[in-house]
Amino acid sequence: MINRINQSLTKLFEKHRIVFWYDAKPELVREFLGGVEKIELTNNQFAVKYRILHQEPKSKFLLYQEGPQPPDLENWLLDVQLAHTEFRADQTSLWLAELELSREFTHLVQGHIAFFQSSERRESLKRLITSHDTITQIQLKMLAVCTGCGSDSRLEAILEQLLGELSSDCAQYEKGQIGDKYRLMVRCELEQYFWEQMKNCYGYSCAKPSMKDFALQLFSYCYFENFASTPKGTQNLSSDAVVFLKRWKDSIKCQHSFETLSSWCAKDLGIEHDLGEREIGELLDVDYFRLIDQRILSELVRGVEQRTLLGSDVAQWIWRRKQSHWYEEFQHYYECVGAAARFLQELDMSDLTMKSLTDGVQKYTSSWFRIDQFYRKIIYHLNRSADSSLMKKLVDLIENFYTNNYLLKLNDRWQLLVDQTTSWSAPYIYLQNKFFHHWVLPFLNTDKKIFVIISDALRFEIGDELISLIRQEDRYEATLESAMAMLPSYTQLGMAALLPHSTLAIANDGSVLVDSQSSMGTENRKKQIKRGHYKRATAITAEDLRELSSDDRRTLVRDHDLVYVYHNHIDAIGDKRESESRVFDAVEETLDELVKLIKKLTGANASNILVTADHGFIYQKRAIEDSDFASDEPQGEQILFKNRRFVLGKGLKETPSLRKFTSNQLGLQGELEVQIPKSINRLRLKGSGSRYVHGGASLQEVVIPIVKIHKKRTSDITMVEVEILRGASSIITATQLTVVIYQTQAVTEKVHPRFLQAGIYTQTEELISDSHDLTFDLESENPRDREISVTFTLTRKADEANGQEVYLRLNEKLPGTSQHKKYKHLSYTMRRSFTSDFDF
């Protein structure tokens, strides 16, 4: 007690020179020390006044009188007391002094004794209050202390804490029980004040208010206000309630509590049944419940499967859901069904006929490859989905179309042309063995350094995606050409054909001799590169290149004119039976790795890069059936090597299901013969996978990409511009404002999306509406398709700006930070009448 009195008096003397103390315990005053003159008032008031005001006008005095304060008319020191301050030793006064609050807050303290009995709570409150706080503001800060809000004493933060507590225990929620934070609020007699604030701010009123009831009313009102009719029993909450739910939903720290209560409330409100009665168009911009995305996805899958949805509608639905709270969870489902819609659309438009090998390659590289690309995307996203049962019927349909209507049909027709050829070549199409002379040598002949990345099994459609990724990078140019791989289309021959050479020959064990020398492994390939006049040439694996330091990479580039980089991930995964199902995952990983490799090389001052492959591949997710295997087994004098897609031997017997080539017909030296199963058929082979294969003559296996990359010196990336289109009026009169925001150009590889945050702000930069995170990534060339309608809901704070100019502002996030900079704004005048306070 003595210490607390000392502390309180000390704080008073920090602000006042003279302190009065009327008390019935004279022994306490003797304990007070600290450079302050203590004078006891005993009928000596005039002498004391003369001393403290005239004789010692700068000294500090504690004027102590035993007993109560005399009546004002009898108090000869009243004027001095009013000019300075009074100390009281009762509990309430001590707390007020500790908090540096004046006596006008006495009733506040006395009304919440339980709160102030805790020194920890008093200390927390002291850190929050200011000298300008009103009683209501201090009560709000007391709530913040009770609910553990830290330094944030906004009602919104308090509500987030209480909803978080409600979401922490399912049994507590179901029984409508209160948690520790709410219980403390009740014990500190702040419950009534809290619900008064909830009514004032959010319009919530109930005879027996509770957090569970508020949560149900909040979700119900905000959900049903999007539709024409509202169920009975749903309160009309204020616009601030809508804004709160949106901010709570979008808060990273509150994500768990929002999603938990959203799920529980959806069940109690019967949202699943209600969704079954809704048109999908009503739901596309609503995201308060996870069930909404599930309903939309079900309709998307059904519409694509039954061919009742246009591809453009599917794309539009998915784009609108990208803004949804739940999109990240369901992203792979959306991407899967989106790719399925594009797959079917592309297949419908494709005429899979060809007149020659050249015609087949040209049509494949101009359009048909996209069907393989979309199929890959479908399977990749399906594999990444948590539960593929939703997609089962659609994916079965896609599998049937891909195998029977595309892959088999296309390659059956291609095989007819392959059967007619007497040598493996096609007019105007470069064969893989011309790679060095046609694509590499021109750089060396003009004294330009060239770096070649060979990625095992990087088929043509993957090369197409790679150039799109490269073009999106600043200062990078990329073009795509094609070549025909050697037959059989397997790693050893493909890798050898890409080297500088005069002759190629397949050995009996399947290895390949380049100019009569082994080409197996990086070291042998390095020797072959150097055998000509290319002394400043070398070869390195992608793994070793990644391990080099920045200085070592610069040295590599400086000291060499030609570098071959060998990358192997797709084939390494696909060629193993236990991992072949992950081959499309490996493709995505490969694309990421290649972009990083290219950046490492250009970062070391390489400016010209070629990316190509040894061969392509076929992959089908569904297990291979007996009908997919060749009807004939290879036979002959010698079977030297057998793969799923080719056979090496001598004196091989001609059969209807196998196409036979001599080495000479394939542009190879030697006497070996090659047999390849026709179309997409496989050979039976124990212990190996059969869904991922290569070695044959299908278009997917033999059409390889030649990606040419050049790093420029000047930037060539811009971002789309965005304009706010003013409507018919610049005056805001209602609780909502709908505007159209226009993306002025289509997104391309060199024109990037812009990510903005939009809201309505006062002149003092206070947000008075909900905020919207907007992505402007539309690729349509039609200007109408690039208009985005956004509706802003105003808060009560907007009333304080009535008659003033406010701003609809677009803010752009600073990369790598949580901060935003102003992008554009449009001014409005706030002119709301009193009727805008009524939502009915």
C-alpha cells in the first residue's frame, strides 16, 4: 500500500507543484519521501498560502490534512487546490492516479472494479490510453485488453478475437458456450457495453445476444443480401457488417477462424440446400462459403462433360472465381476443368488429316500439339487435386477422346505415310542430325558464343510452353522452330545426333558411335565437341552448372565459345515404372529448372542460347490395354536390343504390326536393322513401364523443339494500364457505389498483368469502404471483355465525410513488401441524405 501511494504521489508531482491530501491515516504521510516539503494543515492555512505562493513559489509541497476535505466556503486554500491537484488514498483514486486519469473517470473505475483489480490489466490499459480519451474510448480499450488485442483497440479487432475464440472449440460453438475472453469481459462488466457498440456499428440487436448468434446473423445477412429474397429471421445488419466480413475473410491472420466458422455456420444455415436452388450466375462473385466453389465446380465439370458450356463461358467463370477466398484450395480443380474445356474445343476444331510427312509435321507444330499440351495440363492438375472423384467422369471422357479420337487416329494416319517412305526424312523439315550445322555453326561462324541446353524428352509442346515463360522475362526474346528426331527416337541416338559429327552408327548394345567414337556420357560428348576446330568448347551437366559459383559461371562463359549443357529430369522420372505416373509433374519441374538455368547463363553474360531435346515421348494416364500392344513379337536372325518402342537386330523378319528400317534408310552407318511398332503400339517387355514410352515414330516422339533465346540489353516489359470509367454522376448518395474499371490493353507475354487494391478514401486517407484486390490479366482483344464492374460498400465513417470530396483510389503493391503506392484515383462528392441510414 505504501509503495503504491508513493508511486501515485510521485507521478502527481511530475505534473503538479502542489498536491493536497485529505486523509484519516496520518501515519501514511510520514512514509512519503522524495524531495518534497510536507506541510500538515492545522489552522495554519494563511501562513501556508503565503509561504507556498510568495516565499517559495517554485518548491514542491504536499499539503496534508487529517480528516475529510472542509466545505468549500470554509476552505481557505480552495483556490490553490483548484489550481493544482488533490491526492486521494482510496483504491479508486490510487488506480486513477496510476493510470494518470482525472477524477471524471471515477464512475468508470467503480463500475468495472474486477477489471482494475488486476495490475497486469491496468498496465496493459495504461499503454493504450491517451490524455484525450473519453469514457467510451477507454471502455473500448478495456475490451481490447480483455480480449487480447494487444495495441489494436478497434471494435473490429476485438470482434476478430472473440470470433477466433468461438472458432477454437466445436463443442463450445454447438452448445453456445462462452470462452475465457468473453467470460472475462462479463466478469469485468463490459458485456453490455460491447453489445451496445455492436448495435451501433453493425446493426446487430438481439434479446439474448451471443457470439454464435452474431456469427450466424453475419454470415446469413452478407450471403443473402446478394440475392433478391432474404429468408425470414435474417436481420438487416449495417453496411459496416458487410465490410467487416470481407476484411475478416481476407485477413491472413484470421483465415483459420473465418474458414472454421464459415463451415459451421453454413451447416446451421442450410447453405448447401439453398445453393441447390440458385443459378450459377448468382454465385460467381460470392465467396463466403466453401460450398459455393464446390457447387460452381460441380456445374463446370457437368457442363464441360455434357458439352453444354461454351469454352468462353468456362474461362469466364474460372477467371471470376480467381478472386475468390477459396480459389487457392480449388485451383487445381479449376485449372483441370479449364484445360479440359480447351482440350475438347481444340479437338473439335482439328482436322487430323495429312498428305505427307512434311504436311503432318507442319500441322502438328502449328496446332495439333496443343491437344497434347492440354491433355498434359489436365492430368497434371488432376494429380495435384486432393480428391479426384469429382473429376472422374470428365477425365474418363478426356482419356477416351485423347486415346481414341486423337492419339490413335492421328498416328494411324501418320503411320500410313511412314510406311510409304523409303528413308527417314521429310522435305523442308530438318532432321536432328543437321542440328549442329543448321543452328549452332552460324553463331560460331560469326564469332558469337552459343550455349546449347539439351533437355532429355523435352517434346515439342513443352518447348512451346517454355518460350512463353521465357518471353515473359524482361529483355528476353525467344522463338520456336522444330526438327524431326532420328529413328529410333531414344536417348543415345538423339544425344549423339546433336553433336558435331560426320557419321553416326548404332552399336550392338544400343550405344551410339559418333565418328567411330563412343558418345556415352558427358565426358565422351565433350571430347567429340573438341575434336573439330572447336577448342574453346566444352560440355557440362545441368547439376554441375547449378553448383558453380557466380564467378565460376562467368569464367565458363568467358573461356568458351560453345557449351553443351545436359539436363535430364523428364526422362529420368518417366523411364522408371515406379515413377512414370509423375512424368507430367517432372515436366512442370523441368520448365522451372530450365528458366533458372537460362537465367544463370545470361547472368554470366551469355546472350545466345539454344534449347532442344534428344526425343519426345508418349504418355497415357490410363493403364495400357492388350489391344495397345503390337500383335506380333519381333523375330529375326539376331535380336540385339529390345525396348517398348523399338528393336535392334539383324535379319529381322517383316511383320504387319512392325515397320522395319535399315541403318542406311535412317541415315546411319552399319548393318543393324531397326523395327518399330506401328502407330502408338508397344512391345511387351517385363519389368518396364508402358504408359510412358519413346523410341518409336509417332509425332509426339519425333517432333522436337528448337528454342532460340536471345538476351537483349534494353527492357521490353510493360504492364497493362487501367482506367476508372466515371459513370453518369460524380456524386455518391447511397451506401454502395458501382464503377467500371477498364484494362486498356490485352495481356501478352511482354505486357504483364497489374495487381491493384481499390477502395474509397477521405482526403485524410482514411478508408471508408471495403477494399477489393483486383487482378487485371485479361487476354481478350475485345475491349468489352476487359471491363470489370466493382461494387464498393461504404462504412459509417463515410457519413463523417458528407459534403466533402472523397477518392476512389487504386493502389499498387510494392514488390516484396506489404506496402502500396498510389496508382490512380477519381474524385467523388459525398452527398448522402439521412435516408441512406436505412437499409429497408
